[in-house]
Amino acid sequence: MPLRWAMRNLCSKTRFYRGGVTADGDLGILSMTHSYISSSCRKPPSKVFDGRESHCYHSNAFHDVRYQIHQERSSVVEEPLDPFSLVADELLILANRLQSMVVAEVPKLASAAEYFFKMGVEGKRFRPTVLLLMASALDMPIPNSTTGTVLHGIPKETRARQQCIAEITEMIHVASLLHDDVLDDADTRRGIGSLNFVMGNKLAVLAGDFLLSRACVALASLKNTEVVSLLATVVEHLVTGETMQMTPTSDQRCSMEYYLQKTFYKTASLISNSCKAIALLAGQTAEVSMFAYDYGRNLGLAHQLIDDVLDFTGTSASLGKGSLSDIRHGILTAPILYAIEEFPQLRALVDRGFDNPSEIDLALDYLGRSQGIQRTRELAAEHASLAVEAIDSFPESDDEDVRLSRRALVDLTQIVITRTK
């Protein structure tokens, strides 16, 4: 009842534009919904980038409702958590293990492989944090359908296997960054020189391959064919998504459906399938495992959509890489695709390419006059709300640690859509 009331209240002030994208597959259905907040929610104009002004709409309305409902379901409204601090000790152990796992016989390869695992350039460990919190969120009694008994608690060896999934996921992620930087001819990553810029393309590619091989060895040690299949599919998706980005037709390049499918393959597949692997290793049911998958999928999509916004609104210093990097490489993301819907003449400019800097400036001018930035934020907020819904769908638990971890996973959705770097 509270959800239905809240949605009616929201929809009375909101007009939604809905366009479905569906990709049926063995790993679930990718379904997205676009939202457009009506002019009744407008705020005064605010600066977007390069001194240009753009009308700011109430982008987080949909997610705020879901977030508020989640808070109201708790006995008390609590302050947001720092999700990273809850698993800080495990993250430190994970960091040390990762450094030991990427040791190679050839010094040059070892130096390359550990490049982004060294202290100071390891990033926030976003994906391992999500996975460790997911493991704690699913640490609850499991019904045994054959005997009717209930199993209480997750054994220590299960937690160790889940930690292994976090390590594997991080190695796959870093390997994909190394390969992407070669393909994009990038010169910075995480605020320092990219590996290909420092050591050359060949060594960067080999270092990425080496990390994938180490991830495969760790994955095989789990001796769980379903989990192996999930993570192997992730690698296939990474390759598929990158190929889609490199070889689109003119129509595909300007298609929101194509963009969202590519985005799922390149970014959201890893976190969604890893979340599902965590649930499977915990012995959870297929239904609960799919809720974990849905959380990861929607969080991953929201994260990438905000990345696409920040590529236009952020700075090189805050992002740790060059801003406007996508459009400079001719890659169209959600903000530009939404701008094309409002200004069809932008399509002709896109088809010509962006070899001339003045053409990039013209495209940015169209973007600044459009609602592309805000509509992308709205879409990210919708996916964040779907991630919260997935957590709320987990079986109820009175365990304090379980509830705390679920709160942290919910708070992560807010962190993702409000971040500035």
C-alpha cells in the first residue's frame, strides 16, 4: 500500500516517457525504462559545462520515492552508512591477496600486472565492496526443500569462496580496463599514466591477458560449474560489448536500445553475474539469486549512466582521466543520444564524425541546450530504484549484520547517482 500511494503521488507530478529494451537470454532479461520528468518539476537553470546553461529537472524523484519507502519500512530512520567502511578489513585482505595473485616469473610482466593493484592507485574497490556486502546481506537461514529443515549461518569456507569471487571480479575488471585503454589509446587512468602509455600497448595487452588467466585459475578452484559458467559469460559479454562499440552501423550508433545493450555487456554484466555467483555460493534459491543479479545489473547500469554524464560535466582531475573522452573518440552515450531526439540536426553532425574540434564544440552546444544530461540522470535514478527494489525483495531477516549490509547496499545506490567523480 505505501508503494502504490507513493507512486500515485509521484505520477501525479510526473510524466513518463517509456521505451522498452528487452534482450532475452539465459542470464535473465535486460529491461530498461526511460523517464522524462515534466516541466512542473523544473528548477531554476544551472550551469552544466563550459559556461553553458541547461534547465535542471528533479532527476531523482523516482529513486527518492523508493529510497524513502525503504527507510519507512525500518523501525527507525537511520543516517546513511559508509558502505566501504563496513568491509574495510576484508578489502585490505583482498588487496594483499590480489598483489600476491598477480606475481609473475617475468619481472616486467609482474610489474605491469600489479600496476593498478598498488596502494594509492587501486581505486575504491567498488565491485568487491558490493560483493562482500551482498555476501553478508544473504547470510541467513536457508530452507532445505528435500528435508524440510533450515540451515543456519554461512560457514567460514563459504565466505572464503565468496571473497574469491570478489578477487576474480576485480581482476577481470582491471584486465578490461587495460585492454580498453589500448583500444581507446588512452594516456591516463585513475589519475596516473595508463599502462599502455607508460609501458606500451603490447605489454598492456599481455598484462590484461595475464590477469584473466589468473582469474580463470582462481575460478576453477571453486569447482562450481554454474559459477564458472556465469563468470565465463561475463568475459564473453566484455568482448561482445567492445565489438559492438567498435563496429556499429550508423543507425545502431544513434540507437538508445543498442547503446543500453552494449552498456550492459561492457559494464553491468560483470557486477550482476558476480552478485548472482555470491548468492549461489551461499546456497540461496534461484529466486533470491535472481534478485541479487537484478541488484547488480541495475546498479551497474546506473553507475555507467552517471559515468557518461560525468564525461561531460566532470574535469580531468576529478575523473582521473580525460573528460569528453567518449565523444572525442566518436562514441555516443546517453546524453548525446537524448540530445539527438530533441535536435535531429545533431544526427548529421554525428554522422560526419568529430575530427574537427569545432564540431565537438557544436555538439556540446546542442547538448547544453537539450535535456540530455538531466534525462540521463533520470534514467540512472530509475535503475537505482530498481536496485533498491531487488534488495527489498530478499527474504526478511532479523539478523543485525544482515540488515546493516542491506542498508549499505541501498545506500550505495544513492552514492552512485549523486557522485561527482
